[in-house]
Amino acid sequence: MKTPANLDLPRLQALHALMWRIRAFEEAAIAAQREGLVLGAIHPSIGQEAVAAGVCANLDRADLLLSTHRGHGHTLAKGADALAMMRELFGRSGGTCGGKGGSMHIADFGVGMLGANGVVGANIPIAVGAAQALRLRGSDAIVTCIFGDGAINRGPFLEGLNWARVFDLPVLFVCEDNGFSATTRTAELTGGDGAAVRAESLGIPADSLDGNDLIALDAAARGAIAAVREGGGPRLLHCKTYRISGHTAVDPATYRPAEEVEDWRRACPIDRLAGTLEMAGIDPAALNDARRAAEAEMAEAMAAARASDWPDAALAFADVQDAGDPRERAF
Amino acid sequence: MARMSYLDAGRRALTEEMERDPAVWALGEDLGRGGVFGQYRGLQEMFGKDRVADTPISEACILGAAVGAAMTGTRPVVEMRFSDFALCAVDELVNQAAKARFMFGGQSRVPLVVREPIGMWRSSAAQHSQSLEAWYAHVPGLVVLCPATPADALGMLKSAIRCDDPVVLMEHKNLWALEGEVPEGEHLVPLGRAETVRAGRDLTLVTWSAMRQPCLKAAEALARDGIEVEVIDLRSLWPWDRDAVMESVARTGRLLVVHEAVAVAGFGAEIAASVAEALHPQLKTAVRRLGAPRIPIAYAPPMEDEVRVSEAKIIETARAMLAPERAG
């Protein structure tokens, strides 16, 4: 294998460490669910970390991000605090949403992360509207909207992409294609050739990428984001990857052959980048340190989340609405 | 005071709020051509295409985009054309707009207004005639308003735009041409406050939207027979003015709720149940509701009229409630 020239090694090492943080966060969350500490459903993205890291590393803090029910990686990569996220999964006080949302509604507006979403494809219209508001306010920030391959068969995908084109909005769409619509193969459910050609048919430039190739993703995202930021209108990146974990953490995913999963395990984006970095002369011990540091960070987050208090039950009545606030009069 | 139509009052409200606050903008189909009923006439010329945006026929995206825009520092006013079409955007309203503030732990507000023209209007049939206000009143997080007069069309839309909650503002299509007195200058109607339109000692009649007028006419007819009906225009379904209704029924001992929507699980049921729970010992007769039968709305006038609550029906029901043999 040949090492590509002109690699930005410190940047790639940082992205390698970020991917390990995502992996370690989710492995800790899965372990915590087995212990009964994470009560609701979680949708791990193990094997898909390169998409989160490669895309989000190219966003500024002021840029906005809309994510999916499988959004831990995107949220961490946008800069959210791992402990606050872990507390949210545990439903504890100090969680990103105060324990009101859980895994599927993680949001951190402080870092421009406007929410995971429990409804497939629902984040697409929200993203284009956020972009429209940025324009009205004269901001030069952009919006990135990540969705899965299942979302391209929902109406809001068509409505939202068309909308972004006709209003020429600064949105980067990212289809994080793990091959499954929940637990059924998307290929069996999809006419035509998928996200990129559908985007192109609406006049939106699109690239299809190996979603496990961090270096390629990083470069493609950088280019697409620059084009969007310069006022070129929306773009789409179609990133083909695979989720090694089940649809949810408790899904044994027996609907696919073991060899297939093994093949993808060997194509792990983190190991793949590590291999490239080693060939470029990075000390394997340093790469291993990144892994250990990520695992230690997430073990600590898990312990701290476990020790955190439950939220006050009365907060169930807070942040419902101002007019007709249930704290003033519970009907 | 100036005389103005319900339609022009809504247009004045939006104009005033857009002039006052650059974060306010409108989006929907055909707005550049004035909107389907003319409620937006002239606004695109005044404020430009960015702030009065003509959208594709993509109801889900219209409302979803408004959610994103509302979470990003603007105050969108959404036009849904017919409330029936808003059903294409129920996820965006119910799962997204109504939930975002709560499920993100208060990190965001969703200050948007959804204008939904409701109600029966000249043989518009089953998909252009519905009154679904009770659906939205059922959803925590939403504010639901049903103005019945030009003054309220002005003052409630302005208050809705300034509210930090997602507001569903239901404007009745049959009221567009209704003329009435409208205050000059700034006019804001507080949300959740009913208007007692007519005082009376014998029976409390609670209504809203286009049923306000037949209710008032019925009250006038009953007054000629010495029956004094208190007419309350609820105006706001969520929050609803429980105090005004309870205070009135405690005095009259009789409650009749009248609405155009289907009676089954209509908002009248909520009011009737609340009054029955709170005031049972003071009631002189059973609470009553009048609404549409649970059938879709037909095109042909004789069939369409089957779902309409008539002035005659209101009078008949009120009389029955006051008849000594029925009292109890």
C-alpha cells in the first residue's frame, strides 16, 4: 500500500483520536445499557465513525448541524461534552437536555448542534429552514444535515432538497449510508441508484464516497463545505459505510451473515486510518495511546454519569410553553 | 376605531409586525400573488422575496423549515392555505415544533405562527372545510387561537407573532369578508383571554370562530322571549379562559357549548367536562354541546347543511335547557 503524499499528520492524528472517542463513547453506552443504566433505546454507529469525524471536523463552531437518531458520533464531533451526553443517556441531571430527551434527542445548541431527531428524515426540512434564517440574519455560517439511507425514501428528503436548491441555501447534505433501513436492506426498498443521483436530478452537485475512508471524506467535506460557504448553494455527499452494531444496542442483527459483518470489521475506518498513519511514520504506541485515552475518558464519563442525580420530577412541567404554562395551572 | 375586514385586519397585523421586527418573515404558497385569499396582497412588494417567500407546494417542508428558522433566531409566519393541507405537516408541527423546546431541555424556543384557514365555505367539500382545532389543543406545547372578529384577527395575530411558543392560528374562511371596528394604533389581544360578548343571567353560551355570529343572533332572539343568554367568545382554545367560563356558569347554572367542528371529541367536550367536574352542585341542568355530526362534509348544499349548527338549533337547545320539566 502506498501512503498518499502531503498528509496533514497532526490533523489526521486528531481525527483518529476523535474516532476513538466516538467508538469508546458508544461502547461505554452499550455496556451501561446492559447494566440497566441507559434505559431507552440507543442506536450505535460503530463502524461509521469516519463520517462524523470527517464531516464535522470541517465545520466551524458557528455552523449548525442537524443529526439523526444515530447521532452520538456527530454530536461529539461537533464539540459536545461527552459527560453531558452520557448523563443525557442515563437520564440524569446535567445531561445536555436535562434528561428530557435521551439518546434520540441529544442536542447542544452551544456548539451549533440543533438536535438528533427520532423521526427519520425530519431533520432535513429543519436544516433548510435554519439555513434560510442564517441568510435572513446575514450570517456566513452554513448548515450540515446528516441523515441515513432510509431517509431518502421519505417525502421530506425530496421536499427539503428541492427547497435548498430553489432557495439556493447554504446546506451540506450528508447521506450516511449504512445499507440498512432499520433492519431491512435499503437496496431492496429503493428505486434507482440512491442519494447522489436523486440529488443530482434536483440540480444539487453530489459526490459518492467510501464512507470508511477518513482521508477521502475529510478532503471531500472540506471541498464541499468551502463551495457551500462561498455561496454555491447546496451540495450532497453520499458516504457508503456499514454499521457493525445492530440497529439498536439490543438488536443482535441476525438478518445478515456473520462473514459480511467480519468483512466490514476488517474495513474498520479507525484501523484503516491507523494503518495509513503508521506507514507515514507515526509511532503505533501513540495511536494506541489515543485509544486508551478515549476509553479512559468515557469510563470516567460513565462513572460520573452513574453518580449524577436524577432530575427533579417537577421539571417535567418546565419548558412546555409560555402561554398556558402548566406550572401556572395544571389542567 | 376604523372599519376593516377580517382579512385586511390579518394583513395589517403581519405588516405591522414585519415593520416592527426584522426577524419576522412569512412563507407559504402563492404569497407573492397575495395568498389564496388575498391575505398577503402587497406584502412581497413591501418586504421583498426573502421575507415574504413563495414556497413549493411542500407542506411538510414549509412547516419543518419554519421550525428550523424559528430555532435559528427568526420568527416565521407560516401560511398553510387550508387547515386540511396542514395535515401533510403534522410531524413537523406535533413532533418537531411542539416538542423541540421541551425535549432539548429548554435550549431553544420555537416562535412560529401557523395560519390555518378553517371551516365550511361555499361547497368546499370534505378536504377544504374542516375545523380541527381540538386536535391541536390536545398537543402539549402548542397554543391554539380562533379569532372571530376583525379586531381579534388583528390583535391575536400580532400577539401570536410575539409569543415564543408555536401558535396555531385558525382563521375562518367564511369570516374573511366580515367587517368590524378595529382599534387604531397598536392593538394586542392577550392570549388565553375570552371575550364576554353579551351579558346574561339565564344560560352561558360558549363558542368561538364563525359560530360567534349565529350564537349572538340566537341570544337576541331568545332575549325577545325574556331569556337572557351570556355569550362568551372563547377566542383562545389553548390556553382557554377557564376563569371566565367558570365564573359565568357559576352565575347562570347552565352551560351550552357551540362549535362548528364535529361534536365527538371536539373542544366542547373538554369545556363541558371541566364545568361538570368543577360546578356540578351549581348546575341547574345538564351541560349541553352542539357541534357537527361525525360525518365528512359534503359538497351539495342540502348535505353540507346537515353538518351546520343553525341558529334555530341553538335557540331550540337553549329553550329546552330552560324548560322547567327538563331542569334538574
